[in-house]
Amino acid sequence: MNKILRNMTGMGGMTDQVIATDFLNTAKSGVRNLSMAITESATPELRTAFRQQLNSAIETHGKISQYMISKGYYHPHRLDEQLQVDINMSETAMNLTQQQ
């Protein structure tokens, strides 16, 4: 999204944070789903394939987490800071719906 559109929608720099948060949640879901798939696999070959994908998903989750931490979007060790980030995002989302 270009800068003008971001400013018009009131999102400013929030779009990167929203995209990163969605990506992180998707990666978490992938890790959970692959873990369950491993336990329900019928063959050793399938379990091996799922384990390889699980390792990749865990690595991706770690990279996204580090990116978000470096940008100040994610504070996994400081719940008070993370709460403030979440409140700010919620307020922005509510303001967007009220503008329409």
C-alpha cells in the first residue's frame, strides 16, 4: 500500500505490523497443524515428511518473531508492552470502522 493510501485510511505504518502479525499467526497455526499431522500419520515416510515441514515452519516462525521484535511490533517477554501494542491496534481498527 502506498504512503498516500495509508495516510488516507489512517493506517500509517500499521500495515507492516498487520501483515507481520497475520504471518506470525499463520506460522503458529502451521506448526500446530503439522504437529497433529505427525501424530496421525500412517507411515514412517509421511511422518518424516511432516517433520521436515514442521522444522521449516518452526524456523519461519522464529524469523518472523525476530523481525517483529526488532520493529517493536511484538514483545513476548514484556506483557505490559505487548498489551499496549494490542490496545493501540484495537483502537486503530475500531476507528477505521467508525470512519466508514
